[in-house]
Amino acid sequence: MVTHLNRTNMKTLSPKRVQAIQKVQLQHERMQSLIGLTEDEYKMEFFEYGMKFLEEFYERKWLIIRAISSDRTYWKWWTTEWNRFELELLDFIDEHEPIVTRKFWSDEMDSLVGDYLTEQGFYNHLKLFKDVRI
């Protein structure tokens, strides 16, 4: 997940990067507000769905899941996928104005776990995990 910016890291990042991070933070805050999650609950959901994706992708092969889930590269990739999917969901909400509940959100996030594009993206990024010891 994107961490909150502080004065130290704002000085070391380009203005364009700071703006991109702030945009994603606003996206997360909007989703949290819509579904009634605290920031900590939201981060826990992020982690749980990331693990759920691995469990389904690797059909509960725990040694592989453990190795990949402890690798930073996986979590960077998952963050990108999560942000992409969440932005698409917010666009859908803006366009169609459904009643947004936690169940609605959970159902949508469950579809991220089994999403064809997510799985294809993971196949494309598996080469980044070549250094993970299993």
C-alpha cells in the first residue's frame, strides 16, 4: 500500500511522484469512506485479499505461497493491481451510482482475486520472483 507522505520523503520525491501518491491516497480514503472501513481495517483487507489471491492461484501450495508472500516484489505488484481495480470500481460507482455497502465492495474485491486480467498480470510478473527461494 502507498504510505502516507511525510516531509522527509516529500523532499526526495519528484513533484510528479508526490502528486501521484497523493492521488492514490485520496482514492483509498474515498473507498474507505464509502464502505465504512478505518485505515487499519482497509490495510488488513488489502493484505487478506493479497493472500487470498495467492491461495487460489497456487491452489493452497503453502511453501510457494509462503515464499512469494514474503517477497516485496509480490506486494508491489499486488499494490498496483489493487489500485488499478479500485480505480475502475470507483469509476463504475461514479457512472452507475449503485448502493455501496461493505458486501458490495467485498463481492467486487472477491472478483479481483479471480480476475482474468489479474491472473495474466501475475503470469507476466512471475519472472520478477525468480530470486524467491521456495
